[in-house]
Amino acid sequence: ELKVEQNPLFLSMQEGKNYTIYCNYSTTSDRLYWYRQDPGKSLESLFVLLSNGAVKQEGRLMASLDTKARLSTLHITAAVHDLSATYFCAVDLAGNMLTFGGGTRLMVKP
Amino acid sequence: NAGVTQTPKFRILKIGQSMTLQCAQDMNHNYMYWYRQDPGMGLKLIYYSVGAGITDKGEVPNGYNVSRSTTEDFPLRLELAAPSQTSVYFCASSYNRNTEAFFGQGTRLTVV
């Protein structure tokens, strides 16, 4: 059974600081997705990582995938308040069946 | 281009009642999914479909049924509502397994 674990579950940080969210998964997969969810809203796709060593960046967010370590990271650079949200990673194991992590709730304080 | 549209947005059901959650996409996506999200948790896959006429169970299918008669529509049916089915339900679609899924706005269901 595939397990996807994120840490930390909750992150409070100040504007301007850097931090990394980690996503570990238990079974080999080369497809990993990052999503953002604002309170009471739907999920918004951030990154699609499809191979070992994949790195993608959008604004202050950068995601990477290490399939050998079964680890993905979401790095936040110089955080701003607008980044406050819950971030989910999701792993595609068997094709078409995304297994989600429990989410990381990020609060960025002025 | 509306994307993924779910109806209704909110619903309160009594125990034992039935209902259908509607989901439609206009992006000509082959793959469609139903997830549920319990408070403070990640999403769990209920059912998915890789094309019209093809459906398969996900992680938590018990108490639900689906059909996919057209590419556009993927309704989720609850036959005998139970309090454990109180959740937010998200429908999603994707072109294939290598592309990201686009999510609908969700249906907040309460069973009392």
C-alpha cells in the first residue's frame, strides 16, 4: 500500500524567510504532483514532476523530485503572505490513482 | 471554457436518503476522478474513469457508485447516505496520466 507523508503538517513562518516542505512516499513512482488549496476552495495544480531529478520553479516556489530517495521537496523562497495556504503532494503509483499526502498548512506572517 | 463543474455546491441529506453528485468537464479529458476530503485531511480516491464506459474503484469506494456514459459527465451516486459520508467531494479530470488533474469547486455534503 502506498503511503505518502508530508512534513511538517503545520508551518508558521515570517515573510522573507525560506523554508522547505518534504514529501516522502513508500513505493517507487516517477510521477508526483504538487497542489495548493486555499481555505474552503478547490485544489490548484502547482507542479508536475515526471522523472528523477526533475526540478520546476514558479515564482517563489521550487519543486524537485528524487525517485531513488522517494522524496520530493517544495522550497519556498522569501515567503510572502499570499503564499499562505495548504500544500498537498500527490503520488501516482499505478497510473490514474493519485495518493495524496496529508497536507502542509502554511501560514506566512508579516 | 468552464473547466470542471460540480453541482450542487452544498447539500444536507438525512440518513438513508440517496443523491447524485453531478460532475461535467468541457476540456475533452479522458480521465475523470472522484475524491473525498475529510476535515483537515488529504484527498482519498473514490472512483475513477479512463474513458467513456470504463470505471474502476479507488481507495474508498464502499457506499458509492459511478457511471461514465459520455466523455463529459461522471456522476457519483450515494445510495443510502450515512454520517460517515459527511465530507467535501471533489471531481477532477485530466487528459492522461502524465498531465495534472483539474479540480471542480467541490460539493460539501452533510449527512444528519
